[in-house]
Amino acid sequence: MAKPVTSFTCTSCGAVHKKWAGRCDACGAWNSIVEEAPLSAGPAAKSLGGARGKAIALTDLSSREPPPPRTGSGLSELDRVLGGGLVPASAILVGGDPGIGKSTLLLQAAASFARAGLPCIYVSGEEAGAQIRMRAQRLGLADAPLKLATETNLRDILTTLDAERPALAIIDSIQTMWADNVESAPGSVSQVRACAHELVTFAKRTGTAVILVGHVTKDGQIAGPRVVEHMVDTVLYFEGERGHQFRILRAVKNRFGPADEIGVFEMTGAGLAEVANPSALFLSDRNKPVPGSAVFSGIEGTRPVLTEIQALVAPSPLGTPRRTVVGLDAGRLSTTLAVLEARCGIPFTGLDVFLNVAGGMRVTEPAADLAVAAALLSAREDVALPADTVIFGEISLSGALRPVGQTENRLKEARKLGFTQAIAPARGKPGGNAGLKLREMADLAEFVGDMFGAG
Ligand code: TYD
Ligand code: MG
């Protein structure tokens, strides 16, 4: 039999390489590849072909079984991101930077589930029991019938869970757990993978929902949450800017609900508070109109969310002007600048450009293009956009404005927040305007001419 060879694994994405390299070809991370002990002796020498297994029962799609009942957590922002509550036997990964508030969120959720009568177990491999109890006290959750354990040995945890059979088990964090049948340190790719596999299998076998916490790691010594993304049903990322109190829980994968759904929270002295109306929150700092600010009416998951896009354009002392982007894709900024130059004759050469989404929000929709262009032009021309106007639309490379989905939802949200005008791409078919003065435009040049004179 062939001798098992050591492999080289990327701690960021889990890709396996034949030899060490400074950069992972699969995900592009630097210095993330480490040598790992072999996982197993490899495939058995004999193929399964001749073996006789037992026949498995086959069913059809139109089964009469009702869909699995979901349990609400009482935190409606969390339930929304989960797709309408917790599904039994599901495995959920909650990833995020250290210190962003994952433990706080899950302690609040667990306490809330426990109060609703769901047997819940919270296993921490990071904090001492006293620390967790202190936090629970501060959050006003000390009376919740939540069962707590501090343990990192997976075998003991599984034995306990098997005996208790809770409805929900929270493992904080997967990187601190270790399985004694895997010969590598806790946090290594093989340990994280093996532990996640055991826990996911446990969830499927017993019906317990399992939530795994995974720290996003910066250096290559500890495997990141991406290593287990493919094993779980739902992947949520908890994100936010350090300086801001807003936290956004984003579903990047969900087998039981829409992906891209977000829940918005605010970190307060008494834990995470839900933000029911994020648009109002993200626009709360706006007062009088200033150049370089445009309000974008976006869709996050199933919900419209209004955000303010801010731009600053200034003469650059550098040979290669700066392009600094926070909360948006840098590639899309380059594209938008190129289209403005090529199709509207507005160059940004020799100018530094800074672009930012207010409030620590991250916008990934292409529909933000037009609002970005508006903010850039407004900053460059030093002309404020009308304060009561929302803007959305995708810009194609030809300079044409492409209609985006859910126009009416975007308009309704804007109206709810007191906006009276909207600028949007021309739609092929007639549609409602939700009571707003809607200005539909066919291309970027028309927009520039309309808003800033001849351009
Ligand atoms: P934590 O949940 O420990 O983060 P993670 O588990 O993701 O590493 O959150 C820690 C941070 O949250 C810490 O910087 C303090 C802050 N925090 C508050 O601001 N208010 C609170 O009520 C709590 C419990 C934490
Ligand atoms: Mg924690």
C-alpha cells in the first residue's frame, strides 16, 4: 500500500497543494499554506465494485411530509437571516473577526431560545464559565435556562450532547476544539475539518441544530471559517467596522432561505440591540446637502436599505493618484471612473478619489453604480445633489443605464423615509412610482447633462 504523504493545505480556503508555495492558487491568500499530517491512508486498494450493499429506499419529490418546523429565536433580525427561524438538524457557521461580537450574539440568541422552551447547550472553548456568566449578567440573561459548558475535547462534547439531546448546541469556537483521533494541533485545517464534520454528522443524526463559531484569521497558523463552509447548511458572517457600533449579520449561503439577507444590530453597553429600520440608521447623520454625497436605494436580501455613498475628489500630489474605497468594490470604482471618462468625457486624471459607504455598511449590488457616479461627479464639480433624491441603477460599459430589480420596493422605502424624487434607469415596461417624482434616464451622459449641466 502506498505510504501516506504529507500534504500542504491552505488555512484560508482549505485547498490541498502538492508542495508548499507562498501564495495559494485557489484563493490568492499569501503565507496561508502549511504542512499537514495526512488525513487518512488514502482510498482503499480494492474498489467497492464487487461489494454488495443494501438497497436504499427511494422516494419521489411530491412527498406529503410537511416542511420542517422552524423555531423563532425572538431576535427577529437573526430569524430573518436564518430564513425565518432555526431549522432542526441544521448546521450553521457564524464567522467573523475576533471581537466583533459573535459570542455576544450567540449568547443572546441561545438565552432567547432557552427562554422560549428550547433545550440549549452553549459550549465555550475560549472563555471561562465565570466570564460567560458575568457577560450574561451584564446582558440581563442570567435567569435564562441555558446549559453552559467549557470544554474543548470533542469526544466529551459529543458524549454530552448525545446524552442531553438539546434542540440547539452552540460551539464557540470550532478552532479551539480538538478531536483525539486527529494528530494535529487545535486550529489546524485537519482538526477544524474533522471537528466540523463530526458535529455536522451529529446534527443530521440526532436532529439537534448546531451553530459553529469560526474566527476569521489573519495569519496562516489557524484555519479560517472558509475551510468548513461547504460542510454546513448555512453560512453567516458577522461584520462591521471597528469604529462603528453597527454590526451586520449576512447570510452568504443558506439551504433554508435566501442568501444575501442581512440583519442589522447595534452594539450597545447592554449587548446587541436589533435595528428594525436600518435605512433610518444609515442616513441618520445626514443634515444639509453637501457635495459628494448621494443616497442609494439598495436591496439587501429581501429588504430595501437606503445608504449614503460619500465621495471626495481632490488634486493629487502623487504621480499615481490614490483610489481609496471603503464598503464598496474597488474594481467597480475603476470601471465607473473609466466609463465617466470614456463616455462622458469627464477625466479623473491627477485627482485622488476617496469613496465610502456611511455607517460601516458594505454594498455589493451593481445597482449602486449610478449613485457612485453621482457622488463622484458631485464631489468633482463641488455641487451638492438635491437632498430629497435617491439614486440607483447599473452602468454598463457602453455608458447605458441598465434597469435593476425591485424598482418599486426601492422607491417605496425612499418614500417611507421622506424622499420625494428618484433617479433610475428607464424601464422597458411601465411601472409604478410609489408616489415619488421619478426621473428615468437611458444613459450616463443624459444623467450628467441633467444634473450637472453639459458635463
Ligand atoms: P465578543 O462577543 O466577545 O466577540 P467575538 O466572540 O466575536 O470575539 O464581543 C466582544 C466585544 O463586544 C468587546 O469588544 C466588547 C463588546 N461588547 C459591548 O460593547 N457591549 C456588550 O454588552 C458586550 C457583551 C460586549
Ligand atoms: Mg468569542
